[in-house]
Amino acid sequence: MFPGKSSSGKEEVFRILRGGDELDWWIGLLGSAVIAGAALARNSLSPSGAAAAVFVGTPLYALGSAGWFLPLIAFFVSSTMLTHWKRQKKSRLETDYEKSGRRDAGQVLANGGLGTLLCLAHAAVPNPLWQVSFLGAIAAVNADTWATEVGSLSRGQPRSILGGKPVAAGTSGGVTGTGLAAAFCGALFIGAVGLLGEAGAGGRDILLPALPAVAVGGFIGALADSLLGATIQEMRRCPVCGRQVEAKIHCGRTALHVRGIRGINNDAVNFLCSLAGAAAALLLTILV
């Protein structure tokens, strides 16, 4: 797979990382640090989340084109804006979640870690399908975020993705028509940003036919997130108010495990969401 039988794994890693110009690495590092610092100042990222954002964003600039790093920025900016949009109305639901809108390293890596790995894979073995998978991954987490932030304001009662039974707002696996529409728009948005980023980079002709696959693949990833949330995600019940929540502590008391696999938290589900989006976009591009 790699040139030269004597090449060690460590040497191959350095070869990949040297794929970008040194100046690109510095620009990527500085740009990621500025964006992460601004998010930290606005309380959108925790210190660990800011460090993880720099770790995720720098290689995308150094090793990828605008079609790689702009979608990640678009996801981060749009999701942050939606998180703060009408936040007071959503504040009650936030207490049910394991983590708040202030994203930590786990959340950043769960949402963007796979994308960085796909960029590194493209640097090692260039192929446009890596970028399609990348866009599918980012489209999925963006779709999921838009669905959560917009759907939580829906006037209609959420229904379980498993059987359509009405569930309380904020319940993992609950969906609304508004949220589903927002999910598709969020996935299409990332695909369009990726396409615009490649406008002058020679990859537009490849990505344009893949745009529907990215949008549908991202939407499928968001649906997978809801399905996993309704089945394997660890959920607890508050002994005080009786609500089913993700948070370990609710109403000042330890919430009791009631369903799902212990250890499969929202970060794990988000990573699987990105993986589903990447796989779906790739398969649709190949098969359709």
C-alpha cells in the first residue's frame, strides 16, 4: 500500500503530515486558534473544547482545500448560532441533557474527529470519494444539530422514531416535522458549502453530482442518531421529577439508569451519526 518496503509506520505518518506546505500548517493553526478563542470567549466552547477544535481544524486547512475546512467552519458557526437562538425558551430542556451548549473536547471530537481522519486518509491516498464521505459526516452532525435546536421550538409534540408514540420534548429518539425539515436543510447546507469551497479548486465537477448524495446521506445520519438515541443510548430517570433524561444529576439528585447501554452517551451517538452519514453519502455516490 505504501511505497518502499523499509518505510515504517512512523515515517508514513510524517510523510502524510508533510503533505501540506509549512505555511499552510501555521495558517491553519492560527486560524483555528482564533476561531476557537472567539468561541471560548463567547462561552460556546470550554477550554478543552477549544483545544480540540484547534486539533480538528488545523489539518483540514493544511492538508485539504476550502472544500474541506469551510464545511467544518459552516457547521460550527451555524450550530453555535442556533444553540444561542431563543436559548431562554430552550433552557428547561438543556437541564435534561448530559452536556450543555458549551461544547467540550468530547463533543468536538465526536462531531469533527471522523472528518479529520478522512482528510488524513485523503492526504495519504488521494481519492475524491474521501471528500464525499467527509461531507456526509459533517452534513450528518450538522443536520442533527439543526434538528435538535429548531425542533425543540416546534409547537407539535415530538413522536418516537420507533413507533410514532408521543414523547416528552427533549426525549432522545423523539422527532418532529419541523426538526426533520431542519435536518434535511442542515445536510444540504453543508453539501452546498463544500461545493462552493471547491469552485476554484478543480473538484467542483466531482462534487456537484454528489451533492444529492451528501444531502440525503447527512439526513440519513441524523435519522440514525435519533434511532440510536431511542435504542442504545444510556438514559436515566430523575427520582424527583420522574423525567427521563441524559444527565447524571437532575433536580439535585443522581438519576437512575433505565435503558440503553451504559457508556453509550450522546458523544458516542454523535460519532456514530457522523459515521452513518459518511457511509450513506459514499454508498449513494457509488450506487446511484
